[in-house]
Amino acid sequence: MSIETGLVVLVFVVALLPLLVALRVRSRLLAVLWVAVLSALAWATAESRHSSNSRPPIDSTSRPIEVSQDGYVSSDTCRACHPGQYDSWHASYHRTMTQAASPRAVLANFDDVDVTLHGRTYHLERHDGTFWVDMEDPNQPQTRTRRQIVLTTGSHHKQVYWYPTGNGRVLAQLPILYLIDTQTWVARNDAFLRPTTLHPPSEEGRWNHTCIQCHTTRGRPRIDIEKVSDSFHRLVSADSTVAEFGIACESCHGPGEEHIRVNRDPTRRYRSHLADAPDPTIVNPARLSARRSSEVCGQCHSMLSFDSRELAKEWHGEGLPYRPGEALEDTLYYLIRHNRDPEDQRLKEILASDPSLLEDAFWSDGMVRVGGREYTGLLESPCYKHGNEERGVLSCLSCHTMHKPIEDPRSLREWANDQLKEDMETNTACVGCHEGFDSNEELVAHTHHRADSSGSNCNNCHTPHTTYGLLKAIRSHTVDSPSVAVSVKTGRPNACNLCHLDKTLAWTSAHLLEWYGVPSPTLSEDERSIAASVLWILRGDAVQRALLAWSLGWEPARQISGTEWMGLYLSQLIMDPYGAVRFIANRSLGANPGYDAIQFDFVSPEEERTAAGGRVWDLWNRTESQAAAAKGAAVLVTENGNVNKDVFRRLLRERDNRGIVIAE
């Protein structure tokens, strides 16, 4: 019998006692019942004690812990007065961004499992609610070590695991991570867009000095750093604490201690409900200006550095001084933007330690291309920069909501995926400010597409999937319009060619000129004759290839472009040097009927990946090449269904093989 069952019986018996007394049941029977009550209580207490003893607590000196201080009192104190908001936050992925390792938090299978990747075997174990890994020590090759998993990061797409180093509260990262959708383990560097290294390091201390900033509430790194050289510093020790693991109420509303204290007075509480004025003891982002509320999100969703070396030292000690409602850049950060003055001394310092930062994280015109930096993208949007009181200013809260409204018919799980307001995937997101497109006639006159088509969805044209993150393409958060000239100059795919994957840049340019009077740029012979997607797939950089690998699996593009030619290019993408590109391409390949029979492991050795690519090519050549010929030379398929191999190979030789690291 479980503890819960015993407690239910206990409560039932206690509830019966007054009735038995009222009915004058004999005292002997009452005595028997009291004995039963006391026995049940003793049993439940003993069982509870046994249960807690069967899960030995983690040594609190070996990992970061939660500490209430600086006015932070945790989300539990908010629940009584704000149950609805608490429930929707509790269902969000913000809450589970960081968790202490527990049976509820850990999503991967640790039940006596062996995981072998890149020649190394990790033995995963679970003992009485705790999680362990036996592995080769990342810092001492040929030596095995057994470590307890004490903390997790992520619960939506990926989950990363951390173990104590034995050096105070310093954590190191398990070199493999868990992909939630596919329920598979991968080497960490295969799950991010970066050149693959066979044996990624443990990244000892990264959680303490980096992840704690945005993946917890009121993180205090309290780290000691030793300078090894001008470009390298070593973390010596850490005594890191947080107010709360995960992104909790006080991350957005600020410390709540004073708010809790004054609102213990019920008369004040009800007066506040009736008043129009905000409660001065707490910050409500919904009551802030568009710009200030967006900065609450921007404290994490930005390309940020510290404003000075002194502030960096402060951060390494007691954490960041920013509080919601303050001016983000004025009080805390140096906001990294591509279009800053190149003579800016702080930017020079940042680029001295990370020379490829701007080139990796931004398109060359300054549009951010790495996921998780949505505020940086918003800053470049005309709807944000040029908004006004009359028309409104685009903000994060224009489209997103941190709490699901009561009237929202979606499930909490559906809402939590992007925390969008209802219907924000549709033109509702735009027509509130951009009047005149709420009728089908006006909409079609503007888009030149059917009203019910993907080409008449404002998001697809003005916030296309040109950002990379989380093993997929993500919508840009800079509102923009399609431009072939920009695609030629920056390499950023334009919205038209992300849908019409079988069309050339010349085709797109002709339509933009005819429909909107956009001047046509000078195009090369390849840009006039070969589909833009083919150029980006074969000779593009790693980000372009990842975005196009995703687009080949995007259903609107598949419907518009036809799929009979795609196997040819997916056969190439599943052999890509970047593990993340191979993963995305393999997922898109699975959307093509008939290819699911081809067994392919995106982390397999290079010779196996090459063999799999050859099998995909052969299958495409047997079954779809003739149908693909209808698409013509733009996709490099000749009239008889053969591949124009000379051009195909030439474009591959021209590939941009520069190493890229997308720091999500």
C-alpha cells in the first residue's frame, strides 16, 4: 500500500470519529479505532521516512543551490494569490530550463544503459532516484570516472546533464546530451552547429560562469578566476547560488519580498485590485512601455556582453545588478550589434577574444542569425524603431504572452511551445497595426497569392525562417521584406526562394519588380539559371545549408516546389561535415515516402555516411529522376532525368567551408 493510500485511510477514519461519538458508539470500539489511527499515522511516518532515506540527498556543497536572499523569495510565494499565472508558468519550458536532477526532471533513460559515441562508451545508471554515469574522464584520457548527475538544462528539445567536479560547486558537462523528440543520445558537438570534434571537452565551469546568467533566477556565480594568459582564464573555484533554478516569476517581475510583505494586509490587497495604478512593490512587464517590457526579455534573449571589465568582475562575484523595469543598456550591458561603430573600444575588446563572433552570429548586413537572440533582432525592426504612440510600438509582448489567458482554448502544452498569443501564427499578428489587409481582396492585391495560401501569410514573407537554432530554422525577429539584392550581397535566403525552392533568383527578382517595383540587381549566370536553393545547398556556408536542409522538409515549400527532385540534394546534405546539418537533412529525408527504408545514423563514421548518401542518390535516380526532369535545368536535372554532374561538382568545389560556431 502506498503512502498516499495510507493517508487517505487515515483521514477517512479521523473524519468518522465525531460521527461515532455522536452515535454513542461504545468506548471500546472508539479505543480500537484510535489505536488504528495512531498505527496508521506511525506507519505513514515510517514509510515516508523510509522513502526519503531511500533517496540520499545530493551533497549540497558539491553543486549550486537555491538560496533566498536579496529580496528574492521564489515562485512558491506567488502561488496563493496568483494561482492561474502560477499554473501557466509551471507548465512552461522557462520553469524547467534548469532543474535539480530528479526522476521527474531527468528525461533520458538511465536504467543500466550503455551509450557508445565516437568510440567512447558511457554507462548510465539509476539508483534510488539518483543518476550516475561511468565514463572516460574528459580531462584524463584512458582513465574512467563515475560521476553523479546533479543538474539538468533544457526540457523542450534537448537536455544537457551536469556533474560535480569535486571543486566546490563547480560543474562540468556530460559530453553527450539527450535529444528529446527522437529520444536519442548524441555527442554534444553534433547537436549544435559547430565543427565536429570527436571528444568534446567537459566545459568545466561553463554552467557557473555562463549558463547561470539566463537559465536561473538571480544567479550569483561567486567564482574565482585565474589568468593563465591574455586570452585564457581558468576557473579556480565557485560557490554559486541561485534564488531559483529555472526562469521563474522573479526573473520578469523582480524580487518579490516587499510585495509579499505589504500584501499580507487583505485591505491593501483588495484596494490594489480596484485601483488602476500599478503596485509599486512589484514590476508587471505588461504595464511597462513597449521598449522597457522588451528589455525584460532582452536580459537573456540578446547578444550581450558586460559594459566594462569592472562589471564583469562584479558579475563573477554577486551576479548582475539589472532588475526588471530598469533600462537594460544603461544599467548593465553592452549590447552587441553588427552595425556598431567599428572603432568602438568595447567591441574591439570582444572581437579580440572572439574574432569570428559577428561573422558567425549575424548576416553581413547586421541581421542576427542565431536563435535565442530575438531581442537583438527586434531592435533592427522598423516596427520597433519607428513605432509611435498612435500606431503602437512592436514589442515582445505584441506576439508573446508569459501566461496563458483563461479564454485561450489551447492546451497548456500547445501554448507553451512558443508562448505565443492566440492566432499570432496568422495575419492577426500584423493587421492590428497594418490596416487594410483584413479583407481577402486587399490581401490578395498585396501578396499576389491566394488568400488561403502560405504566400498570403504575413509571417512567411516578412519574418521568414532565416535564423538557426535548436536543430531547425527559426523565424527572423527582424521584420523585413524579400530582396534579391540582399540575398546576393549577404547570402541570406529571401522569403520567396525559401518557399519556391525550385526557382532562381532571377525568377524572384522579376516578380518583385513586376509586383512591387523593386529594382533587379545584377546577377551572375549561376544566379540567373540555377535555383537559389541549389546554390545555397551546394556552395553555401554551414548556416545556409542548415536552413535549406530544414526548408526541404517544410510542408508549404514541399507543396509549392514539388518533392521529386529533393532526394538528390538530401543525399548530399546527409553527408555534410556538420552533424547538425546531417541531423536536419535526415529528418527532412524522412518526409519523403520511400526513403524511410534507408538506414542512416547521422553520427556514424564518415564512410558509413558516404555510403548512405550514395544509397539515397541511387534510390532517387531509380524512382524520381524522370519526374524531376520536369523541373528542368534550374535544379540541375536534364531532360532525360540525369544530373548535370559537371555543374553539381563545380558548385561543391566552391563550397564555403569556413568553420562556423553558432553559440545558441
